[in-house]
Amino acid sequence: MKLASADKKVGVDYALVDINKSVLAALDNKATSSIHSGFGGGRGGPPNIVLGVGDVVQVSVFEAQAGGLFIPQDAGSRPGNYITLPAQTIGRDGVLSIPYAGKVQAAGRSIETVQTDIAQRLANRAIEPQVVISTVTNRSMEASVLGDVKEPKKVELSPAGERIIDVISEAGGLSRPATRRRSCCSEAAEA
């Protein structure tokens, strides 16, 4: 089924499924026995963080010496052989606009890959260019923390690989102490 406007330009795919015994029987019965077994025991390796739409990044281009594309021969009192471009947001089209390199696909790619792509595009114009991309704001990799926390908010995820407890802590921790509930069976046994 598809929900679409009269001109059929925008649509939302969806399916309406009646949950009954035959549907449940068709599903995989490998449910975890507890929430604890659904999580890993440690941090593991860092996640593969990629740039995404909405991320704000700053691009710096370094040249091997003055007299190149970005660093004029008479650089004067300017320190270093680099230029930092103004921060820009990766748009809905997923690209960054870099002078003399053009539009560079950024969304869905790692920072290292985009840096290499930009440097290769500038190689025939700049003197041994090297590119550094810094993330100013990471809007594409966020987690919303809601519920019984002191400060519900969105938390930026980093390449370090936050655990659930890390993002709960970032939201100020639990708003009230956890209580242990007794099951109906343990109450009956005590009576």
C-alpha cells in the first residue's frame, strides 16, 4: 500500500498487518530471555562514524609551501601554509562545496575518505595539498534520551562508541531511584 498525494510526488510506504497466531508462528522465535542478554559485555570496537545530512563541518587545506592555490607567494605576516574555510552544513543533497574542488559527496562517507577525495581534486592546482575536516556539530548521529531522566535531551554520539549508560548519564541520570518490583508469584509465596 502507498499513501500519496494526488500528484503522486510524495509517498509513504506502509503495510497494515493483522497480528494473529499464524503471523506470530512465522516470526523467528529467538527472543532474548532478558534485557541483559541483549547487550554486549563490553565496549567492543569503535563504531564506523560517517558524515551525514545536517552535520556542520570545517575544512582546512594545507599546502607544502607558499605560492600555491590558497597561500600566495607574498603571504606576509600570515602564519602557516593553510587556509580554513568557513563552517558549512552538509545539505540535503549530501555534498560540501569546496573552492576549486567543486561539490564533494560527504553524506554517508567517513571523514578520512572525504579528506582524501578533496585533496585529490585539489592536487593539480595546489602544492601538495592536505585536507583536515573537523566536525563542529554532529547532527546526524544523535540519540534522544527520554523518560525517567533528570534532563531529557538529544546527545551527540562520538566515535568513542557510547554505551546506553553513557547517554543516560549525559541526560543527568535517572530522575528517581530504581525500585525493585516483586512479582505476583513471590508475593503469593510470602503470604
